[in-house]
Amino acid sequence: MVYSISAMRSPSVPSVCNWCRSTSNGIRNTNISLLLKKEPFYRKVFARMSSPDSDSSSLNVATSNKVLVPGGQGDGSLSLTDQLENPETGLEDHLVLHDVNDPTIEHEKKLEDEEKFVEPPSRCHEIDNEQDSASSTFAGEAASAPIDGTESIEEDEARTRTIPPPGTGQRIYEIDPLLNNYREHLDYRYGQYKRLRDTIDKYEGGLEVFSRGYEKFGFTRSATGITYREWAPGAKSAALIGDFNNWNPNADIMTQNEFGIWEIFLPNNADGSPPIPHGSRVKIRMDTPSGIKDSIPAWIKFSVQAPGEIPYNGIYYDPPEEEKYVFKHPRPKKPKSIRIYESHVGMSSTEPKINTYANFRDDVLPRIKRLGYNAVQIMAIQEHSYYASFGYHVTNFFAPSSRCGTPDDLKSLIDRAHELGLLVLMDIVHSHASNNVLDGLNMFDGTDSHYFHSGSRGYHWMWDSRLFNYGSWEVLRFLLSNARWWLEEYRFDGFRFDGVTSMMYTHHGLQVAFTGNYSEYFGFTTDVDAVIYLMLVNDVIHGLFPEAVSIGEDVSGMPTFCIPVEDGGVGFDYRLHMAIADKWIELLKKRDEDWKVGDIVYTLTNRRWLEKCIAYAESHDQALVGDKTIAFWLMDKDMYEFMALDRPATPLIDRGIALHKMIRLITMGLGGEGYLNFMGNEFGHPEWIDFPRGDQHLHGGKVIPGNNFSFDKCRRRFDLGDADYLRYHGMQEFDQAMQHLEETHGFMTSEHQYVSRKDEGDRIIVFERGNLVFVFNFHWSNSYSDYRVGCLKPGKYKIVLDSDDHLFGGFSRIDHRAEYFSSDGWYDDRPHSFLVYAPCRTAVVYALADDGLETVKR
């Protein structure tokens, strides 16, 4: 997560749009706004008229914070499904009012009423029967899923899946007996989770149905027309407007039910064509407590920015069947050890421009496969109006970013990755949302408490963004459905959840130093609602897609974070080991003489038992403007002049290349059960990331200079790593060799890990991982011959990876033909040992020669 994002809005980037005008012919126009399939650029908007003027106000006028709640009076109570399927049936006798601002859920105390929950159920199960348009607001809807779904086989498989019921939640106390001291909090948390699961079962038909909100909300297509539904309880009136009705706010008035849901059914045109043409612009106009406003539908599947405009426009995206992308390749199986290539499609070109899904598919995915990674993690997928937010200020949660292409282009990218055997993980943002009012969720219905907490609790002062209310029923539906949408519609293989620390604590991890004391995790500053949401979303992910991967970005070290939900945990597969990158930056600011090898080992191995971690030396955060990559910390301006092989290197370059390789290998070797690298850093990408931006004018007259909207430092110079006449090439070859070493030996997931030596005088670290012995010499000048290292297994050892190999930009000081025979006798608490040569600033990996595995070079 980027912790220093500005909220400044940038002017629209030049885009390709076709604007055409036509007159109304008495029926809804079906000839306008067609998708320009041949157009290669990223912005494709299809409309015939200019955007309507919007008069929306930014006044923070409060609306009633009352919600309708089923009374739960036994068999006599009316279900929400009954109300939606039979709208003429009254609910007056079965509803009670609750004030959502009342603290109905208190931390650290039991609920006396088993049925009580903040913002109880409201709304719909799936509609089973098509109803007559003359007698029902659901007129014309078919019983089948909307014509907007995934591959038919995948859809059938998804429908047969079930989410297992909650477990006992007690195994966490067996795993970590210290948790017994906080049993009251943890049992309360699990009890609230189970009550919520029961409530969802009772009113929504279960979590599987509840997480399919996209089949009912937003635009859904049936054989007879299009239904549009939106939850906006604060709005006084609503109308659907767009190119299809000439933006006439009186043409298609929506109706509201008791639960704050606005809806309208649009029958097909007389010729059978859909009432809203594919590719045309749509918005919802609402009369709200803050004034009249035109908003992009919250569940919109695609949105674009028109030339010369700042707010985005919602696009009704429903291409003809022959134009829809059909997936051809099955999802890869989840690997035992995961090696992730973190990427950003927009900045993945070597040229200074915004790259496309298609170019990433054709140019970058084969590179990732060749380098030896088995997963690609893609940032900035969810639509975000401010490009420089790195994708973290999301405006449209169900829409892929239109800067890089269409939804079908993204599907093609994912399918190609699956063909190459790569998992595709999405960097999903459920921790906060953009504070944009016109094209985001903020003040959607004119109130600040719609999707978010009201007041200061709903605002993140450092990120300048809005914070979700995870105790709201409809927020749960929205976010759970959002996670499932990306897995089901686009066939992503899992998620990296951004900003989880901010979610789990009311202080959001700001100005807080976590020391590891358990009271920091289980107390009044814990947002139990948010933790329960994380448990629910992991239920959805792992229940419906057992092979999917969930990774959480948590810097706090929350215990139980990576324990299954049924055992009482939060349910993630992996935690990002964020302390490692911070430690390397801390060390790189010091002299070599001040590095402590014990400190390095402690940081790398400081993780909870049975809770897996993704280790990384640096991610996108370390590359942002204002910081430096590891390579730039090490070599700085010398990288501009001394990276060519036809000229001598400087001492700074030699040191930098050597340490760059060592840092990456020891991070992979000791840091976790998975590994991550941000694109370009495998070859030591120079400089930093700086998104195109203009000057920012702050209060008081202060101006933060921009970069004149330059893309020069918002790209990846893959050509540097590929050029065999540059020293970058050797660094890239080493990274590839690291991936192959792990693929061959599987050491990251081995249960055997033993650190036998941490010598502060010699600056030597020796450890075993799996069947390998790693020897690191961090000394800046001392090389050691006949240096004894302990080992577990006797036999003849050989070198399988040597950072000093000439191929990797080293000095080839070690003879790879040498054989290393172990001798009996305890050394460094190991039953055997052998002698090695350990040159300064090198890392060498040894394996038993009879393993039948070749030395790793490529």
C-alpha cells in the first residue's frame, strides 16, 4: 500500500473516442455507441452526445440513519425474498427501526440477543420464477443467471460448490497456548462470525447466494429486457439516464422499496434489441440530501474517461455473444511454493506510455514465465480515476481499468497466463475507497454514511480516502460479491488484499509501533467487524474456489492471521512479510561494518509457526518517488555510467551487484514460504517510479512540483536486463537461477530449516533449508579458505548456485569442479561438516551430489 498518495485529480489523458449524433426515432436507439474493437488504444467510450451537466452539490447534509430490519418473529416473519418476489406484500407488521449509529456491537462483551447485528439483512435471494411484467417490478426476468456471466462450464461448477459451515474455532489455542489469555476476545470474535453466518443463512439463503449480489444489483440482462437496481437509501428520487434516453431524467424513473433499493425494468425494443446499446454511457440521477447528483452506478462493470473531462462515465458493457472472450485454458493448480512477479500493466512498457492488456499478454507474460516465476500479481485492476494512486484509490470496484483496454482484453490476458501455467493474482482494494463524489462511492446517496463510516471514523487522513463500514449488511454484500466477481467472471486465481492492517484496527496502524504484545491485537482498538469481514471473504474464496490463494498485507503481525477460519483464524493463506523490506532499507543506510548478521537472520525468521509468509526484499512501495530501489540505494548515480561491460566497473558498482544478489537470495532462502519480486527489480531497475502528474497546490500557497505529466519514469526498461552487454543482464540471470533453484529443490516449503552459524566477526551466515546448505559471506574484504560449515546429511556436496559466477556478473573465484566431502563429528550443532572457500560478498548454495540435480545457471 502506498502511504503517501495525494488526492490531486489529474487532467484526462488523451484518448480515442468516437462521438456521433443521431435523432430519436421513437424507440430506444440501437445503432449508437458501438464498441470499436479495432481500436488499439486503452480508452474506448461509445456515446452519441456530450455528457449531461451535473449540478451536484458537495454539501454534507445528513440523512436519517434508520434502516429497516426484519423483526424475526418466528415463522410469521416475512423474508426479504418474499418482499422482492411479491412487492405488493406489506412488511409493516414485521419491521422495526434501528439506528445504525447506535453501538449495537461492543468489543469484548457477549451479545444477549442471538439475532442482533448491525444493519441486519435487507434484500434479495435469487428470483426463481419469471414474473409477468404487468404485475411485478421484476417483469421479464428469467430464472437463469444474467447474460453477463462466465464460461458455461465454469458457471455450472460454481453453482454446485458450497461453502462449508463454521467450525468450532478452537484449534488456535492448541497452536498457540498463549492465546488462551485472550480467549474472551477471540471467542467473542468467532461467536460474532458464527452469528453472522447464521443470519446470512436465514435471510439470504447462505453465503454462496449472498456473494452473488452482482446477479441482482447493477444491470442484469434477461431475455425480455434489462433490470437496473441500486441501493441508495438516502436518495429521495432516482432516474436512470444515459445515451439510450438522451439523458432525459424524466424518461426512466426508478421506484424504491422499503429497504432503500431503487430499481427499474427496461423492456426490449420492438425489434427485440436490448433497450440500452452495448458501449453506451449510463448514470443514475438522484435527488439527495446533498442536492441533485449524477453518479456512476455502484455495480458498474466498465467506465471510461472522455477527452477533456475529469469525472468518468459508466459504460453499459454487454457485447454480442460472438464478441465475448471465451476462456480456453483451465486454471493452473496451486503450486506448493509460490513465486510471485508483482506487476502493473500500465507501466509495463519499455516506452513512456500506458501499456495495454494485450501488450502485457504478448510481451510481459512470456518474460515472467521464462524468468521462472509461477504467479503474476497484477496491480491497479479495479478502475481508479487518479492514475498516480497506483490503483489504490478505487472508484469503480467491479470495473477493470479502461486505461489498458476492455474487460475482454483482460480476460484474454488471464487466459494466456493460464496457458503458460501462471497463476494470476489480483491486488484487490477493500480497505478503503476513493473520496471522489462524482465517479466513486463517496456520498453516493448524498450521505457520508452510505458505504462508509460517518465522520472521522470514515476518513483515512493519510490516504485521503473513505473507510468502509464492515458492520453494514449491504457493504458486506457489495465487498463479498466483488471478490467473487473477479474470481468467477475473470478467473483470477486469488488476491493480495491491500491495506489489511488499516482494516483491522481503528487506529489503522498509523503512528503505532507493534511490539508483538498480544494486547495490541486483541483489545478495544481492534475493529472486530473488519476482522469478521476478512473471515467471511476467505470463506467465500476458499469455499467456492479451493485452489485460490489469498494473501494479506499486514504489517502488525496479527496472530491467527494465516490460520483457517474453521480453526478460529482469519483465514489467509499467506501474510506479506513486510518487515524484511524495511530492514534492508534500514541496513542500506548504514556502513557495511555496521551490519549485524544476527539482526538479519532474526528479521528473516521472525514469523509465526504454521502461518505462512511471502518474503520480498522490495516491492512497488520501495520503488516509488521519494524512495529508492535496492539497486539505486547500492549504486546510485554510478548506474548511469558504469553498467556497460566494455568499461571498468567502480567499487560502488561491484559492491552493489554483489550485495543485490545476496540480499535477494537470503530473502528467498530464509524469509518465508513464498517469494515476491516487483517487475524490473530482478535486474536492478535504475531510478524510481514517478507517475505522470502536475503541480500540486496545497493550502497556504505551498506548491509540490509535478513532472509535467511525464511517463519517462513510469515504465519498465526490460531492455536493460536483456542487453548482454550490460551488467543488468547478469543480475537478471541470477534472479532466473534463483527461481530455477527453488523450482528444482522446493526449499521454501521444506519443513527443515536450521541456522547453524551467525558469526558477527566473520560476517558469515550458514543455514540449511530442505536438502540445501546456504553459505553467505557478507564481509566486505575477507575471504575464507577451508572454512568449515556444518551439515545434517553426510556425503559428497557440490555447488548448485554461486553468486560469484561470471554469468551473474561475478568474479568466478570458486572452481565449480571441486567436490566437497563431509566429515563426521559435531560442528555448529550439526552431526557432519565440510570445508568450503567463501569469498567476500558471495552466496553459495551446496547440495548432495547424489541428488542427481544439475548446477543451476539458467
